[in-house]
Amino acid sequence: MASLSDGSNYGQSAYASDAMDDKTTANMTKFMIQFTLEYVAFMFIAIAGQAAMAYATAEMYAAREPSWSACLKKGFTRWCDIFGAAFLVGFGMGVCNIFIQLIAVNLLASKTSFLIFLGFLLLVAYYVVIVYVMVSLVILTPVIMVEGTGPIKSIKRCWELSWDNRCYIFCTAFCLSLVYYAFQLVLYLLLSAIGGTEAVFSWWGALVLISPSIIYLPLVVIAETVVYFNIRVQHEGMNNSVLVRELYEETVNSKETKYDLVESQQFV
């Protein structure tokens, strides 16, 4: 009788364990699907919002009053171009990262000092190249929103415009980041002085620390667009007529037509 009872209890326990595993798997699947959908929706809205702010800044440069509904509509229509360009850059850098990391790990794992030093230099050079590429593509969103080019042409256009202006772009981005993180450091010190580490790691402390992002993120998009216009004004003599035609005439695509009024008018 005892053996029969033990066998029955074991069978019930196994059945309960299998049911719990199935329920856990179903919950994890549901969570992953929900997380993926929310992430896609967030990316869609974030990219469109960034594009809309860049377009609104361009309209202000053109001495036009921006309509936020029209800017959002324009941002959603250019979403695929911005996402496609970002995907191409990210995919290319990811593939390069895999190969560089594999080579560097093998070099660093060797017992030869020269190879270890070579691996270290390879990693440093790779990170320098990453910074170089990222700085070159800072103005990607305004290029797409103003000139209406596709992903590949936009990447080439960013590379062309940033060729002699990478120091200017880097210093602008660095100063903005420095101000942002300095402000966050001040908030951190204030929270620590008021409530200690508990206040810093509380939900309201985290909310206070990320609150500067509400101002910082739009400023980044505005700064990118301003940098883009400054480069074009200085190096291409861009004027108000050219900007208006690029913003509102989708059929204007040739570079000769875009800049045929450069010599006759000045940018407003």
C-alpha cells in the first residue's frame, strides 16, 4: 500500500511540475511577445518624433511657422529611411565588431607580449574608428528630413558634409553631453545630501535623475539640425530659397538644381 501511495504522489508531483513548466513557458512567451511589440512601438514613435523635431527646426530656419501635426506626419513618412540608414550602419558595425573582437581575444589570450600589445592596440584603434563613424553620422536625421534622400545616399551625404567638420561636430556633441552629465551629477549630489543613497535609488529619485532628458533629447536633435545647416551654409553657400525648395518640393533631386541660386541670394 505504501508503495502504491508513493507512486501516486510521485505521478501527481510530476504532473504538477509539468503543468507549472508549461504555464511558465506560456507566460515567458507572452512576455517576450508583449515586450517586442512595445519595443517596436517605442522605436517607431521615437524615430518619428526625432524626425519631426528636425523638420520643425528646418522650417524655423526657412522662416516658416512649423505645424507640429504636419511635422509628425512628415516624420512618420520618413521613418523607414531613418530606420534603414541606422540599421545599415548598426549591422555593418556589428559585423566588424564580431571579427575585431575575435581577433583581439585571440591576440590577448596568447602568451606573447608583442601579440598582447598588438591586440590592445587593435581594440583601441577599433574604438577610435567607432567614434569617428558615429561623429560622421550625427547629422543623419536632418540630412534625410531636409534633402529627402534614401538610406544609402543619406549615409554618403553625411560622410561628405562631415569630411572637414568632424572636430566641430564632435565638440558640439561633447559639450552638450558634458552639460547634461554635469547637471545629472549635481542632482545626484543633492539627492544624496537630502535623503542618502536610499533617495538616489528610489523610484522618485530615478525619476528626478532622468528628468533632464526631457530637455536634453530635444536639444540634441535641434543641435544636430543647426550643425547641419551651419556646415551647408559655410561650405555650400546654402540660402533660404534652396532650403524652401528642398523642404517643400519633393521632385527637386538634382544637385545642380538645388544650388542654382547659391550665388545670387543669401541664407536668411
